[in-house]
Amino acid sequence: LNKSRSSPDALAVVNQLRDLAADPMNRRAIIQDQGCLPGLILFLDHPNPQVVYSALLAIRYLSECSANRERLKGELGMMLSLQNVVQK
């Protein structure tokens, strides 16, 4: 896979996650899914700013559920990746 091919795929995946997270009914399930949070964290380091932006929105939606906040903060790499985004 070359980069131009993988970037739209990443954008499609992260946009789908963002849209799911926008619905409050989905937020607990997303947090409990084994792959979603680690995937969102990886998207924070993506070279495409649109991918990063969608990942940030998804995380923001997830954090609107107060029960999810500790899990988000404790997820491996989350705080470091967020700091990196801020520094960029």
C-alpha cells in the first residue's frame, strides 16, 4: 500500500468512528471495544490533519460521557499523543 492509498482509508475509518461517537447511545460500547481507543490514539499521530481532527472529535464525543473520562485518560499513549497534537 502506498501512502496516497492508505490516507483515504484512514480518513474513512476515523470518520466512521467519529460519526458513531457522535451518538451518545454508542459511547459506552466504543469505549469498551478492544480496538477502538488504541486505534483512535494511533490516528492522533497520522500525517493527514483531517484524520487527526476527526480522531480528536471522536475523543471529544467519547469524553462527553463522564463515565468514559477515566478510561480515556488511562489509555496507553492517550495523554502523550494529545500533547503531541497540541505541540504541532
